[in-house]
Amino acid sequence: MKTRSTALASESPALLRPRGSNHVGMRQFNERVVLQAIRLNGSLPKADIARLTRLTAQTIGLITTRLQEDALVIKHERVRGRIGQPSVPLALNPDGAFSMGIKIGRRSAEWLLVDFTGRVRQRKTLDYAFPDASTLLPAIAQNMNDLRDSLGALSARLVGVGVAAPFQMGGWHKMLGLSEAKSNEWNQIDLAAQVQAMTDAPVSFVKDTSAACVAELVSGRGRDLKSFLYLFVDTFVGGGLVINSHLHVGVHGNAGAVASLPLTLAEGSTTPMQLLSHASLWELEQRFIAQGLDPSAAYDERAVSTPFERETRAWVATAANALAHCVVSGTAFLDIEAVVIDGSFCRALLSRLIAQTNEALQRYNWEGLWHATVVAGSVGPDAGALGGALLPLHANFAPDQDLFLKVGV
């Protein structure tokens, strides 16, 4: 196993006033609406904030004063040259609050420290063949502590930790070559409870691909698309679902579980192949291993260069056709405007996979359906950890508990 880390930016002293995420009063709600307007539109003068939020100038004055006292917003330089009095834009203070996102995957774990603007300030990564609980759990605690301590005086402004992981880490253990004992070990671990025992900050848990979908909704294509199926190609392929700018998680939090989508009819005693068998990077790993190549190349630029290129090309052809089947199936059930595809691989491979998926879609019968547009995700490999980190910020500062940050006020 190997670890990687990058450095933190700035720090300054201040304390964060507690803001409950449940049963907020009208004043707190209006504060969140103001923060939302600034987050969506960038720095704004008070007059524009009042216009966007439909709150009175007096109310905006009181709210922005309080937010400045709490160091959640800061003043920019006066803007001159326009008719009337010079305006003073207000912006989110990057040091106003911090959150941490932890993505636990089957091939690696990632920790992100995110500031109030959603910018990644520091990251840590741990790579492995498959996570061993006795090694990974202490690493989770150590890296969380390291990221928190790196904040110095600003550590009091850490509002929470979001954990993103597969619901069944030990699932499909035969395919992964795992013993049943190791599979059961992970399936019996309450990861959210384990992480909560490591920190005083509130911990939230979400399926890894749902977290990735949150990142795309907030920071990527979700700013333009209102309803889309999200497909994330990782060690196993997975997905998420956005309906009318809301993340739809389903009854069990498992909406978008495309890995289990059957690709053929069940006939006799034959069990149909699932999407994960054709459109996962695990399959690309196996192709590399069969040729004596490094399987970790599936996750970086080596996959599209010699000597990996030949196997990658064969994998893309199979994966694209399987993803096209998923796109058509999803469109039939959901009547969505787009399908967003992203993954834990390099951008050149993503472009190739989407191009061939679109070619494969031309071979399917679309009669009775509206053709969905397939587009590339914009977040990339960070999506799971970033989505996890956005959850605490949303819980503490978004105006609507069912609304993620991109929805207009």
C-alpha cells in the first residue's frame, strides 16, 4: 500500500457559531438563503442579494452584518464606475467553514479537506489491492486527524465528515477473488459508526456513487441539467439519479444501482450477466493481468498508451455496448434528458468510452422513447470524496434539507 498527500493553503483564527440543521428559525433560514445566493452567483453587492432573495434591504443589512461577524462572508473592494454609489461585493469566506470527505473504494481510499467555497484544500490517498479492515480503519483515523490538525486555529470550523463507500464492500467476493470470511468481515462493519467513534465532528454516510452524483449535481453538469442518470465507472460501475435538481436516493438509498442491471434474459438455470461484468474497471484490470501488465494502469494515462492500448481498446468496445444498454433501459423508465458518464480513469479514456457508447446507442431501437443525450461528467476521480465533503456543508448552510447547493433561490 502507498500513500500520497498534498499541502494546505491558508489559515486564520476565528470560531464558528453553531448552526443546527434541523428546525432552523426564520432568521437562520434567511441566512442560508443569502449564503446560497452568494454561492450560486459569486460575489454580490447587498442590492443584488436583496433582489435575488426578495428580502428587504434592511433585512439583508442585518443578515450580512451577522454573517460577517461569523466570518462566513467577506467584503471585496468597492466597485466604481457605475451609476450611483459605489457597491461593495460580498463573497463567501473560504476559511468560514471546512468539511471532510472520505471515499472508501475497493482499490483506494481518499480523504479531501474542503473549504467553504467547495475548493479542495488538501488530499490524502491510500492505494491497495483490496482494503483490509485492520489496516484501513486506523488509517482513516490517522488521516482524519492529520487533516484536522493541519487547520490549526481553524479546526473549530470543521462542520462535519461525509463518508462515501459501497453499501456492500464485500459484495461479489468470488469475482474479486476474496474469501467468504473477508467478504463477511466488511459486510458486518458499520463504517459510519466506526468513523463517528474517531471524531467529535458529525459524520454522515452515503453510497459512494450517490456521493459522486452529488458532486456532479453541485459542481458539474447539475448546474445545467435538471434530471439525469449518473453513471460512474470505477472498480465496479455504479450510478446515481437526479430528478428535478434533487438527488433521488430511493427507499433503501440505493437508487442508481446499475451494477446489478442484467444484460440478458434469465433462461432456464442460467443467471444473466450483470453490467458490472462488462463496464467496470475490474474487467480492464483482468485484461491487463492476463497480459502480464500492471492492473493499476486502468486508473491512469497508461491505459491509452503502449503496451496497454490494445487491451483498453477491446475493453472499451464491450463496456460501451453494455453502457448503451443501460442508457436505453434507464431512459425507458425515467424519461430523463441526459445521462452523465464519469469515472476513475483518465479523461482521454472517458472521451473514448463516451464516443463509442454514443455509437452503440445508434444500434438500439429507440421507437417509443425520447433519445437521451450522453455527456461526460466534469468532476472526475475526486467525485466520491468531494460529494462526501459537500454533505456536511449542505446540512449546515443550505436553506432546504431536500435541496442541494445548485438549486436557485
